[in-house]
Amino acid sequence: MNVFKAVYCNQYYELKPKGKEDSARSNGTRLLIVSTALNIILIVVLAMVISEDFLDAFTDLIEDIFGRRRGRSIGRLVAIVPFIIVLPIVRYTLGTESSYNSTISEFESLSDQDQLVVSKKGLRYFIGSLIGFGVAFAMALIFLA
């Protein structure tokens, strides 16, 4: 089972004992959108740190779109773009009801030990995405300032 499906399984695994398994699909979709968008941001920041040409091209693109204005609102708008890209992809692929039900059926057919392993895999992916974003943010502050 891949890490994307494991995020859904993690939510199902965590919420089923509490009787809230109905919200596992929506929670999983949200977590998957956030973690994937953060990974895209991480890749862009790493590319900017590694390649000065990419940094110049990205800066030129932002200036072409927004002019010479800089600021927090532009940063927020640029950060929203990965979320806008990822949202429909996740929602209409893994986030569909049939795909989710298939994933959960596959998950429930596993042994308890294997379910725990898959659940932890999904949790590690989400936490790793958060840590990666933190590293990207720190790198941006250090190298791009």
C-alpha cells in the first residue's frame, strides 16, 4: 500500500475505535492535500536554494505577475497555488468514495499487525511532510535572505 492510501488508513485506524470512522475519509483527504502541497513547496524551495538560475526565474515570474510589490499577501497567494493544484487531484482520485472504500477494504483484510504498520506509514508521511516544510522554511530564511 502506498503512502497516500496509508494516510487514509491511518485516519480510519485512529478514528474507528472512537466510532468516528465516517469522518476518516474527509480527514484523510485534508491531510493528504496538506502534506502533498507542503512537499511541492519543499521541492520548489530546494530548487531555489540549489539553483540560482531557478531562483532568478522564479523571482522574475513573481515580479511579472505582481510587479515590484513584495509582501506577506503575495507570499500567501504564492503558497496557496500548490494547494489549489493538489486539491482536485486528490479529491477526484484517491478521495472518491469508491477509491476510499476500496482502500479501506484492502486495509481491513490485513492482519492487526500489518494494519498498525500501514497506519504508522501514513502518519510518518504526514509528519515527514511537516518537518520537510519546516526545513524548507529554515533554508529559505538562511539561504534566500
